[in-house]
Amino acid sequence: MLLMRGFKNTVPTFLLVSRIMIIILLSSATSSPCMINYNNGGVVQSPDCAAEWGLMVELLKNSSEVCEFASLQGHRKYQEDRVSCNVGIRVPVIGKDEAKIDLLAVFDGHGGIEASEMAKQHLLDYFLVHIIAGAFKKASVVDHHHDSITSTQRSHGVLPAVDDKSLHDILKEALLGAIRDIDQKFSMEAFKKKYSAGSTASVVLLLNDEELLVGNVGDSRVILCAGYAEQLTHDHHPDRDDEWARIEGAGGFVLDWDVPRVNGILAVSRAIGDVSLKRYGVIAEPEMVSWRNLTAKDAYLVISSDGVFESLTLENVCQLIEDQETGTTNDRFPFLPSYSLAYCIVKTALERGSSDNLSAIVVPLAQAPGGVHKDEL
């Protein structure tokens, strides 16, 4: 079964009013019980504040931009991959100028769909809540460590501007907090409902189309195509020295059947979920790749599940994109003019022998040639 979409975020028609409302809400709520609850445990520990958080989050979902991705079930019985594509999010509360944010993620589920599905459903909402909370905290720090902003600022409905470092810190903490809360929420559900599922998470933040931040859990991958292929993530397999040490330190072991596995079961050493293996050192903490500026050579960003790399190398993926964009036909890859770049990747990987679920997001960067295909429903 094919899942291939150019995804559009929901589009409120009252964007200007929405943004003003966001700023007013933010500037009047820094001492609210919801912030106290949040500070004591994050989103999951603030269930009574769902309505308040939800209103602010919905107002931030204001983009109509299209995101290109594709998924194939492949030869597996079920499709356990999930994709979260959120582009053109504009956040007016963390400085004078709006920050444009793209939040992109691939979740490769295993042992069931429950973990990857929950991650897909909650990533954006949790991320935005953490941005809002981060803005509260930063405003309090700027305002001489008081619990609320000044009366003048409140009367104008404006939060203090933050510098670039503060913005970077807020966004990084929002990403880390979102993954942490997803894992916590899923783990609570898994214990109640006896779920055994888990999921990888490869997540990218693009800021103002100029900078990117990458967080990774498991062995899905993020690739930058810049005339060559650069893998920005590091696979979390249990035979990696530092991962092995953590697992053994927690009382687990690594057994090599077909591939190295935690306690002979799990082929990744970090995952959302997999609650039965938490005690043995399987964690959901993302390994972060620090903020980096995009350069004139950076053409495409690719986020994909590991099924793609059963049959394609990093270089194959970038070469395939280049061939499709230039209309090149050769013995390596056929030219597929009617398909999106993301679909070309998963289709080619399947045809070359991958047996896994396959998913890919392709993001054309500033230096990408024109004419990128986008499939829309």
C-alpha cells in the first residue's frame, strides 16, 4: 500500500488576529497554574491545562506550505513507519521578527504501530507547548527574574525580544522536551495496555531556511546532499561502544543473532517505547547534532527510515535526487519524471531489494534547482 502526500498544515483564516491573541495569552499567563504544573513535570504532567495549551498551540498552526514525503509498506505485513511534516510554522512570540520553523520527522515503528503513531500525533503539539513555555521562562529571566513581564509590555501585548542564542536554546529544549514527553506518555499507555511497540525518531528543525538542528533516536537517518552525501545522524545500534557500555551498565547484554540486539531482542539501543527494555539501558534521549548554518552548496535534506538503506547507500540517495532533477537517464537509476523525489527514493529502494517499510522526506534547500515535484491530495 502506498502512502504519498504533499502535506498541508491546517490554515486559520485569521492569522493576524491569531498572532495578536498568542502574544496576549503569553504575556498574561506566565504566573498561571499551568506554568507551575509545567515546571513540575512538562506537558504530560499538566493534563488539566490541555484546553489552555491547546488554544495557544492551535493558533500557532498557521502554515499552508507543502511538505514532500512518501511511504511504502514494502514486503512487510504492516506499515509501521510514520511521518510528521510541519513546514512554515511562524512563531511571533520569541522576538520582534517572526521565526519561520520547519519541524520534520520520520518515526520507524517496530513491534506494532502504537509508538510511531503516538509520536506522529503529538510531536508538533508538544513541541509548540515547549516553545510557549520556553518563551515564558525567557521573558521572566529578561525581566529581572520576576514571574511576569512588565506592565508596559503586558499592555502592549509584547514579549521581550530574545537573542539568537536564546532562540536556539528554546528550540533545542522544545525538541528534547517533546521527545521526552512522547516517550513518557507512550510508556504510561504501554504499561496499561501491554504494548510492546517502540519507534525510532529522526527529527529536523529548520530555522528561517538558514540553520538546522537534528535530533536522532535509533537508526533512521538524516542526510545532507551538497555535491556529496553527508549523514548528519549516528545510528544507535547496541554494538556501538558507548551504547554497549550503557546497556551493560544497566544490567543488559548485547547478543549477536542476525544483527547485534539488546538482550537478544532489539536491534536499536535507543527508542521511544520498548518499555520492557528500559531497565536494561534502552533510552529515548535524542543524540543532538548542534545548530549548523546551511551553505551555498547545500541542495537537499533527506530524512528516511532505515529500510531505504537496505538497498541504497547515502551516495545513491543523493545521486538519485540529482539525476531526477537534471532529467538524467543512466544505468544506475531510471528517470521518473512523474514522481516526487521522495517517492523516487522509496520506490527505487524497494525495487532494489529492500524488504522493510520505507519512508522519506525530501526538503529542497536554497541551492536546489527549480522544478521540485510535489504530490498533493
